[in-house]
Amino acid sequence: MGKKQNRRPNLRLFDFFIEEKNFLIIIITGLILAGASTAYNWSIAMWIGFAFAAYAAVANDSIQTIGTFIESNSDKKWWMLWLFIGTIFLVTVTVSWISYDGDVTYQRLLKPDGTSPYPHPNEFSFFQIIAPLVLLILTRLRMPVSTTFLLLSVFSASSSGITSVVIKSWTGYLLAFVLSFFIWYLGYNLIRKHFKSRKFNSAWTVVQWLVSGSLWSVWIMQDAANISVFLPRQLSFGQFAVFSMTIFIGLGLLFYFRGDKIQQIVSEKARISDVRAATLIDFSYVILLIYKLFISTVPMSTTWIFLGIIGGREIAISIARNKKGNKHKKKAFGLTLRDFGSAMAGLVISVALAAGANPGIREEIVNFFTNLF
């Protein structure tokens, strides 16, 4: 009996390797390519890093921008959703590329005076190239980590480039949590009354597509920097074509697989599949992103904003519901704390990668803890 019990963890580990065989092959191949390209060819390293970042960023951030859209439109054909979201992406980045002389990030990476807090490196380090691979692994584990922290931190010229993003993101999380909590707590009875029926006016679908499209466009204005950080700050036409079409095709794969494993973060939340609930969530999200977008050009973790909105909603609903017992409240608090903890874990990993990639940041971190203790 004891022998069988001792073998169970090994069997579970073996099953995991069999189930994730293809993914593990991709990661191992990626690590080999990262090591070889950084050692021998700067240009190849740049495009390999970009390819990893393009898929990792879009796949991880699907939960916050198009996750509710995918969930509430599960009855629609995947290619219809792809063409809608993909076209918005192409239009948004093209406007920035034309308006800012080749910059696709709406000046998140390139200031008007031509300087950058995240300068394009003369050579890429191994840590910079593997950062998107780390993001892929965390995504596979269904951890909603911040793409902004994980990818931009390894390119930051100094620790101030990291702290400014952290401060803007954390204040955004608090604002999103409080706003979402009051919307769903104060309006719970009204929302429940009107959303009780599973039937709804078809106009809700039109409104949701408009709101989701707006949210996606604003998200691109914020987070295109996370993907293009591997590329020159001003792209030529050829570079722009590769950049835009790679992500466009990546979005197609994302919709084909219906968000893959990270989508479960959205699916497990209360009634997200209801198009009306999804629309309210996305509307509050896009308003906050627009507000934060125009405050400053400092990049911000949109993941933290999304987690604040979802967390505030879950807590508000659990408190407002007239339901016996505390099981539903414990579940809501548990999900919120788990998502917050995952995001914090991503922040710690980001800082560790930044320290490995940048000796200056490593020295600043060591000095900080030396002075602290």
C-alpha cells in the first residue's frame, strides 16, 4: 500500500510531462535559440525575442481585454471574432506608426525629445530573450502576471524605470478595485433584477462589440510597448509589416484555441458569460484605461487594472448576495487573493530578471537592501 502511495506523485509528474510534452519542447527549443542567438547574432536575437514576446503577451493578456469577449461570444465562429479584433489591432498600430514617425507604442517607449527610458540595446542579454519564455510558462500555469513588469523591466535603463511603472500600476489597481466594488455593490439589486432573465435584447450584443473593440484599441495603445520593446524604437515599413502581421496571425491562433488555459481565469468568475455582465466589466475597464492613458506616457500594467476590476466585482457580489453561509464569500476572497498573489509573484520574477539583465539595476537593488538593513 505504501509503495503505491509513494508512486502517485511520480505518476502525476509523469502525466504532466506527457500532457505538456509539446509545450515543454517549445520552451526547451526557445532556451537553446535564446542562448545561441545572444552569443552569435544580434539581429536574430532581436527577432526571436520579439516572436516570443508577441505570442506570450497576447496570450497572457487575453484574460483582461478579450477574455470576457471570448467567453460571452462562445456561440460565434472563432474567425469572425478574430477578424473583428485583428482589424482593430491593425488600424490602431498603423495610426501610431504614421503619427509618431515609426513608433507603434504611442510614445510609451520613445519620448517626444527622442530619448527612451527603455533604450534599444546594442546587444541582447540571455535574460532579455528568455523573459517572454518565463511569461509563457507562467501563462501555462494560469497565472495572470503583469506583462508590462515582466518584459519592460529587463530593458529598463535604471530602477526608476521600474518603480514608475509599479506606482502607476498599483494606484490603478486600487482605483479599479474601489470603482468596481461600488458599481457592483450599490447596483447589485438593480443589475440582478434586469439581468435575471437569460434572454436579453440583441442590442446588448452590438453594444458589447463596440465596448470590447474600444477596450482592445486602448489596451494596444498601452501594451504595444511590451511586444515592440525588442524592436527598434522607430520601425521601417518592412519591420512594421513583420510586427503587425505576426501579432495578427497570433491573434488568430488565440481565437482558434478560445483563449487556451489562461481563459479559465475568466470562465470561473460569476456569470461572465452573460453578455450584459461582460459589457459592464469592459466598460468600467476601458474608462479607467483611457483615464490612465492620458495622465502620462509612463507604461502601466493593464493586468493590475483588470485584476482590480474583477476582484472588486467578485467581493461586492459575494457581500451583496442574500445567501446563507460564508462559502461564497470565502470563494470570492480566495480567488481575488490568488490572482493578486500571482501578479505579485510576476513582479518579483520581473525584478529578478531585470537584475540579471542589467548590472546597474542589480547594483541599485543591492545598495537598497544594504542601506535598509
